[in-house]
Amino acid sequence: MNFRVDDQLLLPWSPRYTISTSHAAKILDVSVQTVTRLIEDGTVKAYKVRNKPNSPWRINYDSLVSYIEDMHDRAGLDTRFEG
């Protein structure tokens, strides 16, 4: 019998549904500092990998998609993603 808990369940974030700040910056075509500001002001949901000041952020992918959709709605553009 296997009693080991899946590694993913032990993490505070899911690696399958999160992305790095650098990947998010490429998607949005902005700097990593801009993505960090979006995280810090609560616009995009993210989690620190470790409980340390210099720990990297993991961004919730669904939060990033909803931010992009909101930007397109405000600008009057067509929807980028379809569910």
C-alpha cells in the first residue's frame, strides 16, 4: 500500500496552475517589477514559495487570465480566452 501524500498536496501552491513572475511578464509584455506591483496591490493573486522576503512568487494562472480579460473589457476589445 502507498501511504505517501502527493508532493503537490504538500505545497501551498499548485505547480500545475501557477506561473512565475517572469513568465507572467512575458505574457503581459511588461517588466517583472510591474508584475510584482500587480501582486503587491492585490490585482493578481500570488503566493510566496517560502516564507522569506526574497522568496519568488508563484502567480495563480486563473487570476492572471481574469486580469487580462478585465483589461480587454475595459478597453472594449474582444475576449481573449474562451472557457
